[in-house]
Amino acid sequence: MSSRLQRMLRQAELVLRRRRSVRAARHAAQAPSLPPVSPVWPLPIRGDGWSATALQQRLDAFPEWHYAFRFDAGVGVEVRYRSGAPARAADHPLQRFAHFMPPLLAAAGGSLTGKRVLDIACNAGFWSIQCALLGAAEVVGLDGRPELVEQARLLQSVVGARCARFECLDFFDMTPARLGTFDVVLNLGLLYHLPDPLDVLRRSLAMTSRLMLLDTMLDPRTEALVKLRWEMPVDVRMATRDGIVAYPTRKAVHLMLRHLGAASVTEIPVRSMQVPGVYLEGRRASWLIETAAAGPPLDVPSASV
Ligand SMILES: C[S@@+](CC[C@H](N)C(=O)[O-])C[C@H]1O[C@@H](n2cnc3c(N)ncnc32)[C@H](O)[C@@H]1O
């Protein structure tokens, strides 16, 4: 492809992204507000035996961190990847929290109190720990990387979240027979690190008796497509092994969830401009998916099928 054509394609892509952001801003202004839910931040140091100095040393000893954790007493760590990839803004997970946690809690009946929560691909446990601090009865976090499970267990011991436990488990070894089923399943930031999104959604939905929160990168095109890429496990954000990964379009996600017989599928609207740019540009989105057979009819926007 000539460099002139490449430049023109890049410019067209930029124009499209800008249009999507403007549309998102309009939707954000119209979206209904929800009861606010705040993350527990900075994280408390409640676990036995942790001094600020000892904790800071333990955090610093890890070569990689996917989140910029902040704790009481000014203890903290910055995002860093062994691949040298640029760190995302420190408030990235907090913006995602504001985007999808209030709708999740509303769909769960107002709170996580008493709920059993599964955090698939939990990384360092950011979401698991927040769910535990928000009152979940039991939280299971799983990730395929042992060093991340070690980080999550460190956080748990610091915060004193006794109801959380973390397992090093490959996604494909996750079954209801092994872990039981859960009131709430979090499938965040994983779909596009695995090769077959229909299989991933089927396996994830099998883990919940009621509700799943899905948050994923998308291919921004408007048709029902799945784009394949090759991914290498260059750092803790990525697939755990070399291979194909798949980016579905928004319409493909709706079709797959419909195919799997979800009782209700609701895309979480962008309600604020204070979200990571990928949500504004239509390259990432989140859904609440209810599996209960007696739930309301499938809510698939007519434009998407
Ligand atoms: C982009 S991070 C998402 C972390 C977190 N769920 C979030 O959304 O903030 C992707 C995570 O998926 C995990 N992962 C990738 N492939 C996996 C697999 N086959 N089994 C278990 N975990 C996997 C990685 O180790 C990494 O922690």
C-alpha cells in the first residue's frame, strides 16, 4: 500500500473516532444517572503486621504492575510493564469503576452484600478486592499468571479481605464443577486475549447463576465481525501464551450473546466523558448479561442484529 493511501486511511480513521467521541458525549449527556458507588481508595492497610516501609518494599520488588495501587500512609506503586509499553493513566481503573460498577450494583439488587463473585482473569486483584470491600460474601479471583496471583494475595493480606481467595488457573480449566457457580461473574479485559469469543462467553456464562459483567475491547466496525490478531505474552496485560486472539465488533457480541440464550443483554451506556478514550471511540464497551431463564426478554437493539 502506498504511503499516501496509508495516510488517507489513517486520517479517515481519526475522523471516524472523533465522530464516535462526539456521539458518545451526546449520549453521556442523556444517559440516566445511577446511585453513586465509590471505590475504596486509597486501599486501607488493615492486615496484621504490615508497616508502610515493609509494604513499599514488597510492592517495589515486583518487576511489573498493571495498576497504580495507592494505599494509606502514602504507600503506592506505579504501572510498569517488562515490555516497556507506556503506562496507562493512574486513574484508568477508577474511571472504569465509575463506568460499570454503579450499573452492576444496580443490576445486583443495589449491593454485592451476601453475593458470591467470580473475577475471571483477576490480574493483581483490583476488582476482586473492591468487590470484597463492597460487601461480597465470597470472592474468587483467578488468573493464569502465578506472579499476578502472588500480587493479589499480597493485596488481600494488606487490606485484610478475608472473604477473597485467589487461584492460579488457566481460563480453560475453569468449570462450575471446580469452583461452583456465582451470583456475579466479572469477565473484564479478557475476551480479546483469547482465540474464540463464543467459547469464552459460553464458558463464562456457565459460571453464573444470574449475572455477568462483560468489559471488552472491540473492533469498531459496524458489521458482525471478529478480527483475528496474533498476540505474544510480552507482559502481564496479555495472553498467557503465543497465539491467535479475537476482537469482536459490538454487533458480533450481541449476536453471540443471543446465540447463547442470554435472558437479557444491556450495554452499559457511557454516562460521562471521564472514561478512558477507547469507550468514547467505540473501541471498548461493557455489558450486563442476565442468565436467569425467567428474566426479561432479550434486549438487543434492533440496529445490532
Ligand atoms: C488486560 S488484563 C485484564 C485484567 C483485569 N481483568 C481488568 O480488566 O482490569 C488480562 C488478564 O488476563 C489474564 N489471562 C490471559 N490469558 C489467560 C488465560 N488463558 N487464563 C487465565 N488468565 C489469563 C492475564 O494474565 C491478565 O491478567
